[in-house]
Amino acid sequence: MQERQRDTQDATAALLDRAEELLPDVAQRLRDGYRGIREYNAMSSSVLRDDVVATGLQLIRELLENLRDKRDVTSAQLQICTTSAERRFFQGVPLESMLRGYRVLGKTIWELVQTSAGETNTSAEVALFVGGKVMEFIDDISNAATRRNVELTAGHAFDREMAVRDLLDAIANMETLTVRHVEIASALGVRLDAPGIVAVIRRDIASATSDELLRTAVGRVKKLRQTGLLASLTPHGVVVVASLGARADSAVRFTHEISELISGEGMRALRAGIGRPYLTPDEAIRSFHDAEEALNGLDPGEVRTFERALLRNLVESSMYRDAIAESTIEKLRAYDSANDASLLSTLRLFVQTRFSLTRTARVLHVQPNSVSYRLTRVAAITGFDPTVISDMIFLALAVGDDDIRHGDGFLATEQG
């Protein structure tokens, strides 16, 4: 009898060792499974990878440790699930979808057990024993998550909208943010310790109708994306905090989204300032104040980034402002007019696409060689070569000043 127990223990240990070795391959299976659930599929790749899948892998490791140490689910493990349930609640994942997610986790663990059993020649008896423990574990953690979801739904915990307002108010008024603020932001679906950006939308004239307009703006901002964005009407106006993706032009795309919203039907009485992207909680506070600074001097219907506000202050205070324009922009404008050319618009787009020949050509529907030729003509006419760093900076400054002189728009970029 004792020998049989030792054999069973040895077989179980071999199965768990192999399962541990196979864990790196499990992440993709989990990701694919979650993508089959609508609310999880709507999440950004980073949220799915760094939150949902990461939590699933953590729970699998916890289960393997339980099996190895012959222990039941612990309170710390249940806390992982209740905290995860809070994040799913504030990310807008309904209970039914969350439980489907736990079924995906259970199915993935069982497939891992089956694969490990086959590769270690584990008996069906041992595999079924481990499978039973997996089912018990999934039942325990899904029950804990369900209880937390029910508490939140019943209002036993803080209201989501109140939590959003409190968090955005903290970003607007505090000198530094606490760990709890970062945790609340994460539960609400936005990272304060990862790339993000802050915008502020206002209407100068205070009235009942202006409040209604700002409330409408909040609703429209929330429709920009399903995850990774918080917005609320605060004493500072509509404050928006948004996570940024991995793309280099994510901040520019966010500016496009806000600009399109401000230019939408019924929204032209509003104006918006956008701060510099942040990487840390304290930089999120700075981004808010950047956005407020960018609002200064804006007319209704306009959107300005903090970088554009800096540029405006720089060129407007320069005694050489007119000389810069005469030696660059005005020469190109005169050449284009006389020759029915488009050198100035090409240069402007080259600056707007972060000096990319490929993206400029894509927007213009021409070959990169055509863009390169036009930039050569710009160099010949102005004496400043757009492909030389120092000249490129000078031309970018001239283009920015021209934008300010002829309407303070934001830097556009290609869409899609």
C-alpha cells in the first residue's frame, strides 16, 4: 500500500515537473481562449497580456505549488481572484463573461495536465486525481471572484463613476500619487505606471448649458475606446486619462481622436489641451498641468498639445520670426504658386509624419523617390536640407510657426 502511494507521489511529481516546463507555451493558448470572449477581445493587447493572461499564468503556478505541497487553496490565492474580479468589473466585463474566462483557464490547465501525463507516461488514475484537484481549484477561485462581483454590483464597494472622479481629481490636485491611486487606476483599466496621456476639455462660459455640453462630451469621449480610457466632468472641466499603445504615433492618434470629437456636431464651443505623454504616476500629474497650459489662449473649437504651446511661445517671442518665414515658407509658397507645385505641403507632411519618407509617400499616394525629389527641391530653393538634422529642425520650426500663423491646428498624421 505504502509502495503504491510512493509510486503515485512520484508519478504526480513527474507530471507537475513536466507541466512547469510547458508553462511558457500556455500563454498563447490562454490568449487565444480569452480572445473568444467579446469583452476580453475588446481589450488592448497589452491589457490582455499584462493583466488577464498574466493573472491566469500566476494562478496556474499557484495551483501547481498546491499540488506539489498537498495543500488546499489559500486566502492569498483567493485574494488574487477577488482583486482580478475588481479589475474585470471596472473594465466592464460582466459576470457571465468573467466566468467564461475561468472556464478557459480550467480547460487550459486540464489540457496542460493531459499533455504532461502523456509525455511522462503517467497513469490515468494519477491524471484523473490531478484533474479533480484542478476542478476544485477552479471552483474555489471562481466562487471567490463571483462573490466579489456580486458585492460590487450591489454597491457594497465604491461606485465606478465616483472612483473615476476621485482618481482624476487626485491627478488634478495632488503633488504626488500613492500606490493606492495606481492600484485603483489599474482596476479601472488604466495604467499610471505605463505610457499614457492626459487631456482637459473646457468651455469658458459657465452656465447650465455648458455643464450639459461637457457631460455630453464625457459620453462621447468614453465611446472613443472600450478600454484604457477614463473621463469625468470635474471642477477643472472634462479630464481624460488614456493609456497609449506601443505605436510611436499613439499620442498623435489620441490628439486626432480628441480633435475629431471637438469638431463634431454640437461640440465646437469646447476647446481641448493635451499634455505630454507620461510613464509614471507623477508624470501623469505633470501631463494634466501641461494640458491646462496648452488651453491658454485657445479659441472655441481648437485643440492644442503642450508641445505646440511651447512652440507658439518660442516663435512668438523671437525677433527673427519673420526672417525665418521669409527664408523658408514664403520662398516655397511663392515657388508652388508660380509652378503649380506642392513642395510646401510635402514638407509639411514630412514634418507631420515624423520625417518618414515612407509614410509621407503613403499619404500622398506617390513613391518614396518622388518625396525624396521634392525634398531635394526644398533644399535647393531654401538652402535648408530636410534630410540634415540641423536643417530639419529649422524647417520643422518654420512649418510649426506657419501653422500657428494660419490657424493653430495640431500636427496631423496618417490614419490607419
